[in-house]
Amino acid sequence: RCVEVFYIYFHAGRVEEPYVSITKKRQMPKDGYSEEIEKEVGQAEGKLCTHRSAFSRASVIQAFLGSAPQLTLQLYICVLQQEITAARSIFMVLSLLSIVYGALRCNILAIKIKYDDYDVSVKPAAYLCIFMWRSFEIATRVTVLVLFSSVLQIWTLPVVLVNFFGFFFYPWILFWQSKSPFPENIEKALSRVGTTIVLCLLTFLYAGINMFCWSAVQVKLSDPDLINKSQNWYRLTVYYILRFIENAFLLLMWYIYKTDIYLYVCAPLLVLQLLISYCMAVLFMLVFYQFCHPCKKLFSSSISEGLLSCFKFLCFLCKPPKSTILTDKVEVKSPENTDEAWSSSKTTDSQKGNPHQSVSSNA
């Protein structure tokens, strides 16, 4: 692909192309209006766009199936050896930047796939927010996994497998629940077995991404494009709440079972720093979706409204039902009510007895 890209780039414009294709993109709505723009795209430009999208997907695959395990392993070795060499630190920084870049490309791909009909331009502020969001999130996640695995090696594999297979089977469970037909339009040359293998590889990559950070591209096997194009704030909120709880639990286990290699480490301060770092990642994510998202005008609801409705829903689930509250109140008030009823009946009886007393006295 690289060789073909350079060949097309240096030979573009020398020979007149036999035909061009016309693409239609809509601008972002301004004052409620959105204009449609037509653009001519030549063969060379179309091929370069195809290669660029392929490079973006390859960077995502390389980041989460190559750099992420490598960074985790290198940091684990540094913790056990209690030594960080210059060469190893350089490679760890490069691996972290590779993962962050892959996550950033994943965000941009998700935006362009969801809003394919619009001419999307991402501003530098959006890139900065995504970079900070992914840096804090991935660095915190890798550090938590390394700390936990350094003291409880036997429990590392179950934690990893539960996370991985949970995200791997989640798209398949949604697909089976939807009762949609098996997707057959991925590639005409593929058989049913080949399509199944491709879908398994796609969900494998999806699980690998969600192991370390939130996957901006949500897989939906029942959709013809295999991508969920709706903005689901509930799924995003549930993911970050559960991930924060999991990170806090793993840090608690590390704090309880930490060994002598952490003798000169202030454990409470480290736990606090990691939790604050994860909260900083969530903060940059909120800033991105609220202020810097290039298609925020197309949202049916803002991130603040979505999170507020999510919290209201969670509070509603945590509240006890009204029937139990009413029954408790009735049980509490029943003795008082009986006393009041007994006293009121006594007064009425006394009032009824007063005329008889007056008649007898007169007699």
C-alpha cells in the first residue's frame, strides 16, 4: 500500500483521468440550515482516500493488539526488577503514544462513519481533548493492571479473560437477541464460514480495544455497516462507571496484598493519584463531547442532558418501591391510629352517656 500510495501521489496530475466521480456532502447546520456541496473526486484521489482509511484501521489494530500488550509487559518487568532503563523507558513511551494515536484514530473513524453524509472538519482543540482523554485513560488502565498482576499473579488471567470474553460475546448476544438474518453482504467472494471468521476477527479487535479504553466504534452485527451509528449515552455511562469500580477494586486488592517491592512507595497516595487520573480522563471526555465534538450540533441531546438522565435512572433504580414505603408507614402509624380510634370512641360513648346521667339526676 505504501508503494502504491507514493506512486499515485507522484504521478497524479500528469495524465488526464478518463472519468471522475461526484460526491455529495452536507455542511454542518448553521442557524438551522444545511447546504449540500458537490465535489468531483478523481481516481487518484479516491484511491488515496481508500489507502488512508486502510492505514487508519491498521494503526488501530497495531495499537491495541501490539503496543498495548507490549507496554503492559514492559511495565510489569520494570516493576518486578525495580529498575527502569533508558532504552526501556523510550520504548514504553513510544508504545503509549502508539496506543493513544490508535485510540485517537478510532475516535475520528467513528465520527466519520456515523456522520458520513456531512463534511466533517476536526479542530485542533478536539484533537487535544481526545489526546488528553486517551492518555489519562490508557496510562491509568495499564498501571492498574500491572500493579494488580504484580501481587496476585494467579488472579490476573481470570480478570483478563472475563474482560476480554465479556466484550467479545457482547455484540454476538445483541445480534442473537435482535433475531436479525446473518450478514451476507460483507464481501461477495466470502462464504458463510469466511464471513463468520471476519466477524469473529472484528469482535476480537473490539474486545481488545475495550480491554484498555472505551471503543468509540461500537460493533453492531445486525446493521449492514456492522457499526452502531446511534449515540448511546447510557452505554457510555455504564462503561465508565463499571470500569471505575473495577479499577478501584483492583487497586484495593493491590493495597491489601502488596509485597516488599513496594516498601518505598506511598501506597495511599499512588491509589489516589490513579483514581484522580481516571477522573481526569472522564473530565476531558465530557469536555470533548460537550464543546469540541465537530458534530455536536447534530446530537439529539447533549452529553450533560444524557448523563443527567442516566443518573436519574440510576437513582430511580436505587430507590425502594413506593408500596413498601406506604406499608411501612401504615405499620408505624397503626398503633397511634388505634389509640386515637379508641380515645375517640370513648369520648363518643361518654357524650352519649351524658343525657342519661342528666335524666337520672332530674328524676
